[in-house]
Amino acid sequence: MLEGNRVSRISVRGFAVASATAVTAVGSVVGVASGSTAQPNDAEATAADTTLLADIPAGQQAQVQTASLTQQADSQAIAADASAKKDAEAAARKAAAETAVAKKAAAEKAEKEAKARAEAKKATTRSTRDSSSFPVQSNYTVAQIQAMARQMVASGQFQCFSNIVDHESSWNYHATNASSGAYGLFQALPAGKYASAGADWQTNPATQIKWGLNYMNSRYGSPCEAWSFWQANHWY
């Protein structure tokens, strides 16, 4: 058996084990002496190392190798978990910031669009001329009635307005439904509803136009919205 002060490391088939665990596991065989110094140029020491390693049981060699590899794997796993956690936190912060920016932009866009729609609706539902500004006549042609309507109904809403009048009375301000009593351009029922727009509702199409426009705006929001309802239900 070699003296303890001649051995300072163990090489197991090329695998170097420097941990305290490894030294403890094979200490009874190797007899390492703390504080000793090896002589790297001593051929006898090298031969002794080789002879001694051959005496270490294969099972103990495997245990030493397994313990070292396990420790390395655990350290690598801990480092990988920490890195992954750090990356995940950074990605979450970035995603949250991007979501906040997107929500703010969407809210600003929605607010701007709502204001634009409100302004457009206000502009399209406003009458351009009052019914009382037209001279009173004893009789009116369809063309004259349509001309008055064009001056009272905003241009963006006129076609929808006209579609409803076409279906209700074909622009006949004296049109009367024999069975129900509905009357005028908009077939108001009862006919006396027109009186809210003027006392001359029976003879003045401008008064009927005023009533019909107010009705569409107050009930549906605009003539075009009233026309959409009419198309779906065939009444308004």
C-alpha cells in the first residue's frame, strides 16, 4: 500500500472528481492526507495511482460519477428555471404594456368615431328650410311637393325620406285610406296628428312634410333609420 502523502487526486478512467463527496466516498481506499503535495514528475506516483484506481470497486466508481453528474444536472436545471422565469416575466411586462397602448388607442378611436357620427347625424337631421317659408297655394304638383321636401330635408337623408313617401302615398298629400282613414303624404293615423305641425295640414304639403320629418327624427333618429325599419317591417 502506498503512503498517504504520495496521493492527491483520483482519476477514474479519465473522469476527474475533485469534490469533497468523491474524496469521502473513496477515502478508505485511497487514504488521502490533507495538505500533502504530489510530485508530478515521479513515475512511481503515477504507477501507484493507476494501481490504486484498479483496486476501487466498480460500484463505488459509478456512485462517484453519478453523484457528480447529478449535482451538475441539478445546477443546470436551477439556472435554466431562473432564466426561463426571468424571460417569462419580461415577456409578460411587454405584453401588458402593448395591451394597454392598444386599448388606449382603441378607446380614443371609438371616441373620435362616436363624435363624428353624432356630428353627421346632427347635420343630416337638421331641416334646411321651415315649412312656413313657402307661399301658400290652392294646389300643388308632385314636383312642387318634392322640391319643398328637398329644401326641408337634409341632402344626405332625402332619398330615404323620398322612399318612404313613395311607398306611403306616391307624393299625394290628399291620399286617404278608405278603410283606416290614414291621410296625407305619410298616411298619418289618425289624420289629426298632422295638426302638431300646423293647422293647415289638410291643404299644405309643407306642413305634412314638417310633421313627417319630425316624426322620423324623433322616433327613429333620422329618415334613413326610419327607412331601414320600413324595409324590415313594411311600416314605420
